[in-house]
Amino acid sequence: MLFSHGAALLSMRGITFSSLFLLIHLLQDEISSILVLESEDLQNSIKPQKVEFHSLNFNNTLHWQPGRAGEAKAAVYFVQYKVYGQSTWQNKEECWGIQDHFCDLTDETADVQEPYYGRVRAASGGVYSDWSLSCRFTPWRETMIGPPTVNVVQSNKSIIVKLQAPRSPYRRKRGSTIPMTNYYDLLYQVFIINNLLDERHRVLVYEGNDKVVKIEDLRRGVSYCVVAKTYVPTLDRSSAYSSRQCTMLL
């Protein structure tokens, strides 16, 4: 009798232990699944958005927007780049684990005829997002060219306009920066504004590649302003207007 009762009790305990072990195992699997899902959700939510190059006069900077989650505010970012066609990505050391949403890749994209890619990933709380890739970027085709520097000098009933091309960040061996005219056949567009008539009305008075332009037959006692733009015929692209340079003809 005693033997039978003890055996039955051990048998019941065995069932209980087996059930408990199975329950613990199931709970562990469930917790692991939840943690994986949470990690994947965090990966997606901190992933950088809208990765793209911004470029002015070959100052080439990769920009991005943070992910959609609140955790993205505390994220750090890692940037890589490569030439189109290459298989190996290069780390940008100065943009490795940064909190900024941009990275200067001017030196890394100095061959302006080459196409490049950039990519960014984010990390937060030990979780890393997937890489976000930029579109292909070719500096020569896509950089925005700035306006020329303008200086004006009055001379009798005329204004002499002196123009200087915008300059790239790249340097000659002697150290001077290389003007954008080394890369493009630039034209200058010069506009005059008669402040007596309409301060917003710009009249095109010259288009060409001369660095010194003389605007003649102006009226004494009238205030004039001059603005200029650069224009690239091969790309059909104009710069923004330069700042106004004004003078009163005496």
C-alpha cells in the first residue's frame, strides 16, 4: 500500500515538474520572440531617412533625417561612402558615431566626374539599424554653382562691374583655391536695377564671360544696383542672384 501511494505521488510530481518545465520553456520562447520583435521594431524606427547629397561649388555634404521614433533623438550615426562600381565601402572616420545629421564628404568626392554613393546607419541602446543608401551622386553634374562676387565702381555716366567666379574647395599646389571656371565654361549674367523706377525690376544688360563689364548711358543723380548670376550652358543651370551692389551716380 505504502509503496503504491509513494509511486503515485512521485508520478504526480513528475507530471507537475514536466508541466512546469514546459511552461518555463514556452515563456522563454515567448519572451525571446517579444525581444526580437522589439529589437526589429527599434531597428526600423531609428533607421535614417532621406539620405541625400547637398552640394554647392563642390562642397559635398551628405545629409539625412532621423528615424521616426523617439529613440532616434538619442541615436548616433555611422557614415560610409564608395565610388560607383566598387564593392568595398569606406568608413568616414570623422563621421563615425556622431550625433549630427550631416557629414562633409568633400575630400572623399574630389574626383568631380566620378559617381559616388553614401550610406548611413543609426544605433541606439545597443541596437543598430540597417543602412540607408543615397542616390548616385556625380559632383560635376549635380553641384549647385554659386553666384559671382560683384564689385561696382562709378565712372561718369556709367558703372564698371567687376566679376569674380565662385571658387571650389580644392587647391592648387601653391595653395590657392581653384575657381569654378576651371571645371565649367561659365557665363555671367549682369542685371541692373533702377531704384527710381522699381527696386524689384531687374534688367539684363550683359551675358558673357568677361570679368569686367561697363554699363553706360545712365542718369546722374539716380541710385542703381547691380546683381549677377552664373550660368552653365551645358547644364542649362543658373545660380542664385548675387548680393546687391549699389551706387549713386553723381
